[in-house]
Amino acid sequence: MIFVDIVLQGLFYAFACAGYLFLVEITFSPRVWGYQDYPRAVKERVPPQTRREKTLAAVIGLPWLVFFLGFPLVSTYMLKIQLGGDISLIVAFLNSFTLFSFFNVVDLVLLDWLVISKITPNFVIIPGTQARDYKNLSEHYRGHIWGIVGMALLSLVFAVTVSVF
């Protein structure tokens, strides 16, 4: 039953995080939301982000970041309660890491590969670049590999925090 809960929470978490990012993609300029994540080849063809674009990106990203970090932490704490107030470090780690991993896969496959690299609609193209500049998935893939390392470290911090407190 706990496994089913983790999978369902993982799906909810992944699609909530990715859904927010997709709404941001279709609402704001890619210079605001995508500039930092786009391949070097794209960034070399356009001017750097302005101060206003960086500020807007931070304001838009803050609610997402709070949810992105908060949900796995709260989920792990709730799992501890469900287990009677005691949770092993490995179970706490696996709960957080599974949630992060669900999002990582959905972000890579749906947003990065399908929307940005494969379909490449106009709303993802920074003015001054062309659709073909976004077809290289390897940049996204490498970013997600590094993301796994970061998510593992966050999961460890969350696991220690929840299991100790």
C-alpha cells in the first residue's frame, strides 16, 4: 500500500511541477523561463538576460521552487506518521528520491524532449534563433543527469531531517 501511495504521489508531483513549468512556457517569453537551461549554442546567438528578465524569472520560479522542495519533504514526513512515527533513513531517502525521479523523467520526456526538442513550437524559440537550434537533446539529457545527483543529495538531507526530527 505504501508503494502505491508513493507512485501516486510521484505522478501527482511530477505532473504538477511539469504542468506549472508548461504554463510558464506558454505564458512568458523563453528569455525569462528558458534562458538558463537552453543549450550554449542558443545562448551564444542572443544577448544575455536583462536584469528585468532575471527578476521576473525569480518571481515566477519561487512558487515552483517552494512546491518542488516542499512536497517531497512533507510527503516524507507524512510517510513517517503513516509508519507510526518511525522511519528508516533508507525509506525516507527512497520516498523523496522517487518523487524527484518521477519529475525528472516527466520533465525530460515531455517538456525537454517532446515539446522543446521534437515539436519546438514558436513559444519556446528565443527571438534570434531558429527551431533547429533546439533539436539537440543531449544538452537536456546531461542537465538531467546532474539533476539526479542534486536530487539524491536533497533526498539524503530530507531523509536525515525527517528521520531525526
